[in-house]
Amino acid sequence: MVLVALLTLVPLTFLGAELAWPAPLQFFLAVGAVIPLAGFIGAATEALAESLGTKVGGLLNATFGNAPDLLVGIFGVQRGLIPLVKATLVGAMISNSALIMGLCYIVAGLLHRRPRFKRDEAGHHSVLMMLTLAAVLFPSVAVFGGCPASRACVTSGGTVLHISVGIAVVLLLAYVAYVLYGIFGIEWLRRDGNGRDVQFLADQASSGEGPGWPLWVSLLVLALATAALIPVTDILTASVVPVTAVLGWTQVFVGMIIVANAGNVAEGYAAVRFAAVKPPEPDPESGRGSGLDLALGIASASSIQIATFVAPLVVIYSLFGHSMSLVFSPVEIAILGLLVIIFAYIAHDGESNWLEGAQLLALYAMAAIVFFALPVSAFHV
């Protein structure tokens, strides 16, 4: 019901753009409109998994799950808003690793005291998140190690841009391997594109907790939500520059905190819902993971998709307009690196509690303060 109510923001966003309402109003209407559209895209792909099978549904989820971030990247690159695009990509990864997982640990800890999850699965997610860190670390090291941004090496046709494009191609190949392994591979425990336990999704469908839409309804909802998301994202990116001028915010803060979290609301809700559900303990005999296993899968898989699918596509697309490398500032890399280390440390023992969740939220809050307070020049490389 909440998503349906929020859909009213979509026509209001179009009306505001048509009537040239104040830029801040257009911006926040567009941000709000992204939330239900992303939610319906996720619900449609989940329903398609029930109708067409988990392989097809998982592939659609892996493709459309981060559509808001991809569209922000495309329209942002078209308008030359490179700081916004980079901040949105890193912000989405940080939001998944700290904010969403922090909320999941708190909910699971309060409901199930010390919930356990599969250590080997958590370790698998940790390794893939390290790949996320490597995706932004390697090109940045080239700059920090002797190819400063003031030189031609970061411009169109420069060395760092060539490195970024090469890494983008490698990441896309890694993403193909990730899809083949996680969706089409023959595994004891199969998962869809968001790392969810397939058996759990089947149980959901049989219990009536899933969307339960017919095939044609799922396809129609997916098409309409994606079609509406395109102009909404266009309006959002078009209003960023006047909004930052009026409110005094930087593109980095807008991308890191506001835009990134708008696209993650639907996934965050799903992860928290799975963290709260029973059984609190993994079942090694059936291969079924706990709700917290599913939450871990959703949060980490979303970060992996952004790093290995969305970011490389945006880099390659930028070659035809305002070129964008995979070079990020030391502040962004430091925060992302800390989150990956903390995620791996918390996950290594196979159990959690609400205090660990609160600590992740505290780290995210500190990062938000840094992004809000520092000038945009601090993120230039």
C-alpha cells in the first residue's frame, strides 16, 4: 500500500517539470518517485521468478535491480555531472554495506538475540565485496602513484582512462561469471541475482507472501515501472545543479546520501524483512539459509552488481560524451575500504547481534557527516 501511495509522486514529478516548479521541489519529488518505481521493478522480477523459474527471474533481477543507479549514471554523464555519478555509485555500495546491513543486524538481533548465518556464504560475499573495493582502488592507485589528475593522463584518451576502460571490460566479464555461477550454476544452494535462497522464495510463493502476479501482469509492471523511471531520473539529474546552488550542498553529498539511498529503499526493505523472518538458524541438512543469510545476500549482491555491472557500463558509455574514469578520492576509498573490512570481520564468526548493527549505523552516520561537511574539492582527484 505504501508503494502504491508513493506512486502519486510520479505524475507530480512530471507536472513539476512541465510547469517549471522550483528546482528543489522537482528534485525531491523525483527522488521520492524513484522509491516506488524501484520497488515495483523488484516485485515484478520476483513475480517473474515464480512464473518463469528462478534462473530467468534471477537474471532479470540482476539486470533491472540497480536500474536507478544505472540511469543516474547515464543521464549524469550526459550532463557532465561526474562527481554526482561517482558519488551515487560509491554511495549505493556504502549504503548496502553499512546502512542496510546495520538495520538487518539490529532487527535480527532484537528478534532472535544472537542469530546465526552460514560462515562460508558470508565469506563468499566478503571476497566479492573485496572485488568491489579493487574495482575503484586499482585505477586510483595509478593516479596517487604518479599520474596526478592535473596531467593529461586522466583526460580523454589518457592513460588512466585507458586503465579504467580495461578494468571496466574485466569487471563486465567478472559479472558474467557471477551471473553464470549464482544463477545458472549447478549448486547445492542456488540463489537468484540478489543472493536470495531459491527454496525460501518457493516457500514464500506457496504461502502467499510473494507478489503472486500472473505472468502478463509482472511483465506489464516491469515495463511500465522501467519506462517511468527513465524520465523521472532525467528530471532528477537535471535539477541537481540548481538544487546544490540553492541549498549549498555538494554533488557528492547529494549522490552519496540522497540519490543512492532512494534507489536502495526497495532492496533495503526486502533485506530487513528477510532478516526479521524465521527460521533464525541455518539448516545445513536442507541447505536452507536463515533470513539473515538472505539479507546478507541481497545487500552484498547489490554492491557487487554496482561495481561489476553498473560502473563499467557507465565508464564505457562515457567514452561517447563526458569521459569518466574509475578514479575515486582517498576519502571515498578509505570509507569503502573500512566498510569492506568491517563487513568481513563481523561475518567471520557466523553470528551477529544488534550491537554490531548499531556500530555499522554509527560508521555510516560518520561517513554522512564527512560527505556533508567537506567541500567538493576534497573529492577531486
